[in-house]
Amino acid sequence: MRYALSILCGLAALSPAAAQERPNVLLVITDDQGFGDLGAHGNPRVRTPSLDAFTKQSAWLKNFYVSPVCSPTRSALLTGQYNYRTGVVDTFIGRSLMRPDVPTIQQFLAAGGYRTGLFGKWHLGDNYPLRPEDRGFQETLWSRGGGLAQPSDHPDSNPATAYFDPFLTRNGKEERAKGYCTDVFTDAAARFIGAKSERPFFAYVAYNAPHGPYQVPDALAAPYRRLDLSAAGFPQVGQPWAGKKDNAEETARAYAMIESIDTNFARLLKAVADAGQLDNTIVIFLTDNGPGGVRFNAGLRNRKGTVYEGGTRVPCYVRWPGRVEAGRVIETPLAHIDIAPTLIEACRIPLLGNVAPPFDGRSILGLLTGGAARWPERTLFVQWHRGDVPERYRAFAARGPRFKLVQANGVAPDAKWAPRYELFDIPADPFEQRDLAAERPEEVARLKAAYDAWFTDVTRRGFDPPRIVVGSEKENPVRLSRQDWRGPKAGWTADSNGHWEVRVERAGRYQVTVRSGQRFAFCTGTIGGRRFDAPSDGTRSVVGGTIALPAGDARVELTIGDAEGKDRRGPAYVELEYLGPVGS
């Protein structure tokens, strides 16, 4: 934390006039929208007229890479560092909590005079000090955990309809919004963009669509149900679809969600124009990984959750009128880690002395604007598999200027796997159809050595999870969910059980509330080493009790069960509320 603060404190203050001269930034990221989920990328079924038009107004980062899944991409995007440095390993059960001392782009921009706002999916920590409002966003409207209809959602949310009238957190307080989630996030972002201010804005709009469970207004999905959404209805190019293809209804809903994104993206651009900021706003559109469902992916190999091109190569377009040439195509391999340093340079964040942000990525401003840009060759890395700690060689890829080394085995947590190295010449073989590993062993060895050095470096700090703080004035009460618990039995199934690692900020009395989706007769366990036992009348999913806790690190480990003591499992939520000092 001290290192991050030293960088942020080194920012020089700007006058209002100087602040106005710098560009605004609208950064839009969608969830599980793959490379082939745009009309501009050859999809003949999905309707994306606004995004298709935007691609013609922008520079195309043709070979742009992200992580195979949500949280790792988001942490790298917002920090300019590989996700392993940020502590983010996976997407759930305590593995997607971003370390609070890792500096973020929004912190740099806020310290440099920008208004900063997040509207949509955060997925890097639900509780203090990990929330977006704790990490540099001044205005927020966001969904908890990995998205709506997941275990982190509000206890009163109905998973079957969670995308409609969603429970969201606005500036630290929960509320129930009215409308469809994509529309709600756009409404808030448009108001933020249009607010009168002498300061430039950074609007991060992170739609949770088209991530499953594919909830969308039926009127949008109905036209897609009349189309041929099987593989036969799409161009026969590159690799075949990865998975079972009897999912026409899911695809219809996913395309309807993407059409909704397209409509709302147009609304965001209109808000920029209405604010008179069209020529002074950098607009970036990208997605967080490959498609979550089995559908057309423009011939790329495989999809979300894999380190093949279909899981990690995504659409990325940058528009900046007068600075970035419309229609420019950049072939250089680029990645999520490059966005933060690019924005730091483009927004002219003034740093004092030689203090510089600790980026793994590089600014691509010179590539975007066509100016003189020295671009030394480099290798990009992606890795993802289930588990609390990364394992060397497990499910990774190393992408050089030409060749890409892939070892895709070992994604599942309990998988028995052995490394199998594949080598692809991506410019000549973008669909990864011809393995050159046997023909070019020297390239395999070179990229493997580069990966080894990278893995040693980015995992040096270890992966103890950041602790959720309870008893703080910043968040009281604190609601813990299955999204962030840990342990060998932690998960999202009904019979899962786990524990939460917390830090008690204030010693004193705490009210404990336990919730479950099913009826239970008792709750037992420990909180900070103190025994906690509370009965339930068997008809409600809530029990209440108080416990005295000392300040310091603690573990919350509770079990609920039926009257016979047989059906034992973890609760869905545990709420801890600081009441006051002991004896008060």
C-alpha cells in the first residue's frame, strides 16, 4: 500500500483549464462476447450496427489478447500488470480478490484531476477495502461477485429474473434498480458523462452481458429464434465450434443480449456527443475473453476458458477523432496490460521526478497515432486454471511476434494432466490448425524459457488472499457470500462449505446473521476462534446472535444443518455488524 500511495502522491495538481485540455475516456468492456460476436467480424446473424459502424471509425487492434476468464482480464486491464501480480488467480471462491495495494488506472486518473466512474461489473472484491469505491472510482453502480444471478447477488434476488430490476450497489449503498441491467448501467453512465464539470471524465462501463444465464427481454430474443443458429448457418471458416451445438435457444438469447449492448453502446456515444465532447474523448471497446457459449467464433480455435486464440483473442477498437486514424489496422500483438499505460500517456498524467507506475504493459499511443514508435519485440503471456495457486506449465500460452507456444492441458482443478506443447505460426495460421512443435524445437525451447522466467517473476509474492475488513466505518455491516470463501470444500453447490479470511478492525460486539437458501435447524462454528452456536426455528433461513471479537486477523467458519445433524453445509451468507465496544 505504501508503494502505491507514494506513486499517487507524486502526481502534480492541475488547474481546471489544464484539466479541460486533456481527453475524456470511455472504456467499454463486455462479458463473454467473443471475437465472432460482431457483424464486422463476419457474423451474419447477430445485429450490431452501432458497433460495426464504430469499427470503421476506429483503429483496430487486430491481435489483441486478454486472459481466458473474467477477473484476471479485469485486474490486468485496470492495473497494467499481469493478473498474478494483483493476486487474482481465478473467478470465484476467494481467488478473484485484487490486492488493495496494487495501484489502478482510476486511482492515477482521479489523483490527476479526472472524474472517475464505474458502471457495471467489478468482479475484483465485494467488500471493503476491495470495492471499486475503495480503489479509485468516485461514482459507482455495480453488481457484486461475478455477476447477477450468482451466489454473491443480494439474498432477496431471484436468480431466474436477476437481470431485470437488479439489486446493485450505488456509491456504497445497495438498492434495487428498475429496468433491464444493460439499460440501467447505460442510464447511470450517460448521466455521469453528461454531468457539467470542469474536470475530464473516465467512464468505465463494464456490461455483465452476454454472460449467462442469458436473461434478456423476450422481444429481443424472438427474432433470433427464427434464424438458423446451427453451425450450418454460419461461414465455414477455420476451426469447428468447440462443444455441443444443440443450443439454439441459448445462442438466440446471447445474440439478443449483444444486440441490447449495441443499442446501449450507441446511447453512450450519443451522451458523449451531447456533452460536446465527441472530438475530445477516447473511446475503447473490447471484451473480456472468448464466448461463454458454443457458437460462431470467426473460426478461432476453442472458446472461453482456454488459452487458444478463441479464448484469449478478442475485439478491441480505439476511437479518438483527430488523433487516431479511422480504419487503421495494427497487426502488432497487444494485450490488456497495455491499456493502462496507454491512457496514462494519452491523458498526460503528470508524474513528479522519476516515479513511474509499475506496469507490465507498454503504452501503444505511438502505434495508435502513427507517430514514431519504437516497439521492441516482446512475448505476451496468458495462463488460467482452477485452483488457489498457479502451477507452472499448467494451461498457459506464450505469444511472441510470430510464434505462439500453447500448453492447454490442466484447466480443471482435479484434472490429471501432462504437458503437451504446441507451436503455431499465428500470422500464417491464425486458426491454430498446424502444430509446428516437432519442426521447430528451438522456438519451443525459447518460448518455454521466456515463460519460465515470467512465471517465476509474477508469482514471487505468493497468493495469500486479501482479507475482508469487518467492523470498519467504511462498511458496516459486512455481508460475506460464497463468492469469497475458501477451503477444499468451498464451491457454489448446495452441499459446499468453506471459510472466510477477515480482519476485525474494531474489537467489540458483533451481530451475526446467517442466511441459507434452504431451511436449517442450527448454525455452529467459530468466528475469530470464538465459538458461535445459534438455533433456528427451522422455518426461516436467518438466525441472529452476538459475539465479542478482538481486533486482528480472523477466520469465519460456520456450518448449518438439519435437526438430525445429517444435512450439514455452509451458509449462503454471513453478515457481521459492529454494534459497539464490549460492555456498551
